[in-house]
Amino acid sequence: MTFQHGLSGLNAASTNLDVIGNNISNANTAGFKQSVAQFSDIFANSMEGTDTAQVGIGSKISSIAQQFGQGTITPTNNPLDIAINGQGFFRMSDNGTVNYSRNGQFHVDDSGFIVDASGANLTGFMADENGDIKASGVPANLKFSTSDLAPRATTTFDLGFNLDARKPAITTAFNATNPKTYTSTTSGTVVDSLGNSHVLSMFFQKATTANTWTAFATVDGKVDASGVPIGVTIGGSPSQSMIFDGNGVLQNITTPLTLNIDFSLINPTLGATTPQAVSFDMTTATQYGSDFGVNAITQDGYTSGRMSGFTVSAEGVILGNYSSGQAKTLGQIVLANFVNPQGLVPIGDGHWAETPASGEPLVGPPKTGNLGVLQSNAVEDSNVDLTAELVKMIQAQRLYQASAKQIETQDQIIQTITQI
């Protein structure tokens, strides 16, 4: 008679209850992966060879296997809450020691690094000054730059419009301050080298010659006493002639003109680079018998900006949004996967470390190979099925009770024998 069967059953049931309890306690832990206790039987070896009638001596826990199934993805309001949909792990660096996580609840620390709750750094590839990412080499700790986005001076200005062919000709000299000396006007924005915004106004005066107009430009309304623009030339002249054919198509301007702006004459206190040459395209202008209207106006300059937020794409590209309305690529998150994820060893704080059993990490940008995609403003919940775990707990409790009853029965049998 032996108590081994009951004792092994108690040990196995106790460990199983510990595993189930750990799963239940982490049911609300983001990125947590549940574990399953796997059992095996125990046989005592016979010195005389194989005995087909041999009785086992109990059970044992052969392993505690983690289940890396997908957890539910829940939306949040934090753009640095990032969920992995599919395979892969975030590659983290804890003071240079690399480990892996599925918990995508990140924030920016006081140094600008993207870190998790334990302070480990999220790694990836940083973008250069032009916003280009070179996805090669060893991933580095991702960091947000706190500096302002440098301004960009306007280099191109495209203007599409229609001039009303029905308007009468104007014979008086142009005066930007007198609406009676021009037929139509519109305005847009140009940016100087320091990021200052300026108002570029265009004026169109219909000439006495059929299908002929004259264009004038001012910046910030700067004119002399007679209303003539100061500091602005179009194609090297104070004004530009526009000639249309009988179908209203512009004839004499087929390529962009150069708009030269001398900010030292317009506002000498600014200190902006001057003169500023802007490629001015109005080749799509028309002259039809309909009201004056602007159908397109674009320019490539922008003012300086301070970071106002960021977004993360499905490919892991982090895009910084600035108060100037511009966006700039800051970096790209990388993921890592393993041939045998169950070979990873948990080290706490939602992190795993690689082992020889897991194999080498396969690192790359999201949405490549067998790596999953990222979802910003979301977290991956624990994959613990609470209902199923409670059922398992009842089963484990019954096993524990049965093993205890087995020991009690063995004890009663021994007492009976000793009383004979």
C-alpha cells in the first residue's frame, strides 16, 4: 500500500489551481497570455524488465504551457496605446537587455522616450531629418523630438482661376488701393524663410485690347503713394500681361513665372531671406463669359510648429502632428516573432525573454512576413476566458478532494490491517 498516488494527485491539483488562479488574477492585465498545466503519469521502473501488469505510481506536472492566442482588442483614447493584431511581440529594451511584450500601453517619459509601465524602452527605427526611415540594422530606442518643426519658405504657388470676359475694359492706371482701377482680385498665403505668413494679393485689370488682361501682385498690401506694388515682381516686371484666344485659353503664359519677393522692402524688420523666388503657376487660367472665380490655390510653404499629437499606422509608422498643420514621420515600431513562442520564459511585468527553446527572434516592421499589424488607440486584452477558468477551477478542486479522499482511504486500510 502507498500514499504516493494521492500525494502526487494533491501536488498536481495544487499546482493546477495555482496556474488557474494566476490566469484569473490577470484576467484584466493587458497583453497577458494564459497558461495551461499539462500532466503526465509516473511509472516505477522494474529492475527485472518490462512488466505489462505494472501499476503507475501517480501523476506529475510535465510543463506549464503558455497559450499565445489573440486577445480581444479594446479601443482607448490614448494614441500610444497600441495593440498587435496577429503574431509578434513588441521588442523592448530594459537598460540594454532586450525582452519582449504584448502589452502595448506606452507613454512618453520626461526624456522623450517611448516606454511601458515598467520603464522599458520600445524599440524601432528612427527617421532622419527628412522623415525617411531606413528599416535595417539594429533597432534603437524610439524617442520623440521635442523641438519645433522648422518652417519651410514658399517655393511654389499655383493659382487657377477664371476671368469674366463680359467685364468692361479699364483705362485708368492701376492703383491697388482703388477698386475702380482693377476688375478682379484674390489672395493667398506665402511663407518667408523665418516662417512668417504673408498675404499675397493678385489683381487683374482688363485692357482695352480684346482678350488681354494685366496681372499685378502685392505682399501684405505694400504699395507706394500711388498704389503701385513695392517689393514684388512677376516674371521680372511689376506687372504681367495675359493674352487669351477666342476660346478663352491662355496663350502667352505656358510655363510658371518667377515671383520675386523682396521682404527687405516690404518689412525690413523681419530679417527674412530676400529676395525670395517663388515659382508662380497660373497657366490654367481661363477667360470665359462667367463670373470671376478661383478654382485652385496651393503653395508649399508652412510656418514653424510645435508637436500637438501623433498617430501610429498599421505598419508601425509614428507620425507627428504639429500646430502648423504639418505632419512628419518620426520613426517606425518593429515587432519580433519566434519559431517556438512557447519556449519564451516569462520574467514579469508582461515581458518574456528568449531562450534556446524559443529560437532566435525574427525582427521586422509590422505587416511584413508573418508579423501582425498594429492598431493605435487600442489595447489587447488578456486572452483569459474567465468562465472557462472557473469551470477548470471546479474540476481542479474535485481532483484535489478526490486525491485527499484517496489518502484517507489508504489510511483506513492500513489501520484495519494493523488491528488484525
